[in-house]
Amino acid sequence: MATEVFSPIEGKVLKITVKPGDQVQVEDQLFILEAFKMENPICAEQAGVVKEIKVKENDMVKAEQVVLVLE
């Protein structure tokens, strides 16, 4: 079952630290979001495999926007 990973806040995607096909565990870093002049690491809340990444580095995202999908 696929799980969507959302941006918790509005900001800029500084770095995506995974790629499609990567196996991730709980608390593994998925991407870094810059918001309010701070770098915020966003980590996996569950284990899975990265199925799809829906944004690119330097993209602006809104709060609750889907950033990637885990399977």
C-alpha cells in the first residue's frame, strides 16, 4: 500500500536525500526543507521503498503538498 509523504510546512526543497527504489526505515531522512530561514530535515514515519518523488530540489512546496510516495 502506497503512503504519501507531505510537506509539514510551506518552504523550499533544499535537498532530496533519497531516490526511487531506495529502502528507508523509520526516522531515515527523506528531504531537507528550508522554511523560516531554517533547514528542517523531514524523516520517514514508516519503513518502505521510495516509489515516486513528485518535486525537484529548489521547488517551493505548500503545507500538506505531497513530496514523495513510499510503498
